[in-house]
Amino acid sequence: MSQRTNKSVSEKMAQLGKLVAWFESDEFTLEDAIEKFREAEELAKSIENDLKNIKNDINVIKKRFDEV
């Protein structure tokens, strides 16, 4: 998944869910597992980063409300 797009967290979670389901399915092959694992790992890191950014945004908004 080297192509970068601006997907929402929900879209990324859905994509990660599909990858996890693939690992649990009858379609699983060792030949494809490394590539799929790397894709899942990259998605998970991206989701984690997005969630950190969202948390930071929420904290900024919360501070603004506390100042009012």
C-alpha cells in the first residue's frame, strides 16, 4: 500500500478489517501473507497516527471551551 490517499479513519478500519478477515479465511496463503501483513501494519500505523491527531484536535477545542 505505497499509494497515499486521504481515507477516513472509518475507511481505513474497514480496510484493515478486510485484511484481518483474509488471514482467517480459506484464501490465506503463505506466499501472500507477508505482503498482506505489511499492508495491515502500515494501515494500523496510519490509523494510530490519525487517532492521535484527532485526540490532539479535541484537546485544543476543549481548552478553547474552558477559556470561555
